[in-house]
Amino acid sequence: MWLNSTMRWRQLLLCLLLSGVAPLHAAVPVEDWLLLPERIWTGDGDGTHTGWAVLIHDGAIAAVGPAASIQAPENTQRITLPGATLTPGLIDLHSHLFLHPYNETLWNDQVLKEPQDYRTLEAAEHARATLQAGFTSLRDLGTEGAGYADVSVKRAINEGLIPGPRLFIATRAIVATASYGPGPGGFRPDIELPGGAEEVSGIDAAARAVREQAARGADWIKLYADYRIAADGSSAPTFTAAELKAIVDTAHLSGRPVAAHASTDAGARMAVEAGVDSIEHGYGASESTFKLLKQRGVAYLPTLTAVASTAEYFDHYRPGQSEPTPRMREAEKAFRSALKLGVIIGNGSDVGVFAHGSNWREPVAMVSYGMTPAQALHATTTVAARILRQHDHIGRIAPGLRADLAAFSGDPSVQIEALRHPVFVMKDGTIYRKPETTP
């Protein structure tokens, strides 16, 4: 009991100091908060509630409803958020904390030239920026050559050593032998380079890789169903159906869901038929394949921002000044097809390809491609929490759920771009960001 109390206090004090927020009481723990925003979007339905408040006790939501109906304890600390909308803490289901934008450093150079210790320090800073942006949960889908360092970053966050979102990690992604980077080309064939993922061939090796990653601390298993291995450099399936099924079945035996990178129709279909739980990217997926996702309840994470970002870096695309690239049009077509068919669509951005802390770009992109702002908010909260199997803990503002909350200037349920302007962030009842004018 004493250890838990000490850890709680260390976490509270460190996170408040790192976020620039002074503790309100240095000697007496603050257990209760009453949040008074202009409006609240709870995630139950599409609209907001004005005149409502949220009571926080011991890291959980104790009450939500009309402010006059909430009986707050005597020593409750009140935080008023004028002009702001309080939402559940946001969730990004496709991130890479160990990467930073490719126009700063190319992927090959990050993996080959940046020491793992340095990349881990970068990941800690990326985690802080993510939390400050209002994203209180993150599924990190592979360390991209940084081994199992995500396990340590997750531990440091959980123990209060560094600020960051709730992490759900995949450790090393699983790829077919000789199908993933560093590369392609430009390197002598007689030298052995560190890889961006774990390479396997055959059913036994595939199952062994899953067990190894599970033992190291993976919450999800990530596999690459296709990659750029065709003779012309285009993407094609990398695993056999039997190898895919071995990965999925082994993961599911341990209770771990599986995320599949799949940019081609064939890769996506093979992954879904093998039983994966989410398809990442899916740019080339056909309508019939999306129907299969819908039928089997497989989630789709479109990563639209990654396509737009790489178009800027490598194809001279300029938002608002040039026509979308063929790849961007392909991604838009896939997204609109999935949306029309009612596929489960969660918010997954592939952040790391672009700057951490600007995760808001993905829900904005989803609205530009046909979602309503409320649908995009659901994709980033309630739907994302269900994909994570965490909907009983996070993703809505409801009594009994953890106090993971964010507030934004304006109303993102009407104007999704409001997500660009966070004014308040709380995770597990600890404040990481609040307006300077708040007493």
C-alpha cells in the first residue's frame, strides 16, 4: 500500500512539473476534480451537452451530468474551461514512437545510423508531445529496428518516470524473410544490416516469433501481409496462407489480437481470411475485400495522413496547391468504399511518418474524405477503444471509466479542426495540460 501511494505521488509530481503545471497542494493529495467546460461530448451519441460537469475521484470518472446535479466533496478542486469542449481522451491506433518524419531523416538512416539509446530518448519526447496533443492512448505498431525498447518506454510511462499516453505495444513486427528494410538497394550484398522487423520463414518460425514477442511484452502482434517484393518493385503478398494462419492462431491462443500491414487487395484479403483483427493502410483493397472485413468484423485503420505526408516529401505534393497523387486518390477511394459499406473504421494515422503531436491530422483527413465530424470523433474515441478491447475502461465520458479526458477550444463534433487546439489534458486523473488562466 505504501509503495503504491509513493508511486502515485511521484507520478503526480513529476508529470505536473514536466507539463509546467504546479501542484495545487504540495502536502495534501488532490483526489477530486470538478471539470466545468462550456460543453461536453461524452461519446454516447453525436451531440454535445452544455451546462454539464464531470467529477473525478481517485483517477476515475465519478459523475457526469448537469452541473447543478453533481454533489462534489468539500475539498474538490474546480477547473473551468470557457469556450472549450471536453471529450474522452483521444486514441491513435497506428503510431511509431521510434520514428520521426522522413523529410528530417530517411527511414534507412534512422534505422542504420541513429543508436537505439538515442532513438529511445526520442521516443520519450514523442510520447510527451502525443499526450500534450490530447491523445491519451496509443497503439504503437513496431519499433522499426529499435528492438524491444517500446517495452521500456511503456514501463517508464506506467511508473511515472516520463509523461506519455497509455501504450499498447507490438514490439518487433513480423515480416517474411528478405522482404523488409533496410533497402531496397544501395547496400553491398555481403554485409549484414540490422533489420526493421523480425524475419521469419515457415510455420514453425512464424509461431516461434509470436511466442517470443508475447514473452517480451507485446500487447498486439503486428505482421506484414505484403510489401514491395515484386520484380517491378511493387507490393505483393509476402507470407503464404499457412504462415499467416500460424501467426494469427498462435497470437490468438495467448489472447493477443493481430494487426496486419496490407496495402494490396491480395494481401488484405489473405490477412482477413487468416483471421487478423485489423487491417492497416488497405489502400488497394477492393470493395469485395472490404465486404469481407465488414462480414468478419475486422477493423480498418486507413492511415491517410501517411500517404499525404510521403507525397509531400517525395512527390512534390503541396496541399491546396497541387493535385493529389495517384496514391492519395487510391487511399481516398479505399476509405470511401469502407465508409459506404459500414466497415469498422478507427483512427490510425501512422504518426512517425509525420510529426508526433500532430495526430489530429488523421481525423481531419477522414472528414475531408466523407466522415462527419462526429463520426471522426467516434473513430478516435469510442470505436478506437473497442478495437483495443478497452471500451470498459476508456473511450467515453461515463461513471466508472478512467479519467482520460481532453478539452479543445471550439467544438470538434461540429468542426473537427478544433482538435488542433487542445487546452486541457488529463490521464488517469492526473493533469498534464491546463489553461494558464485556470486558478
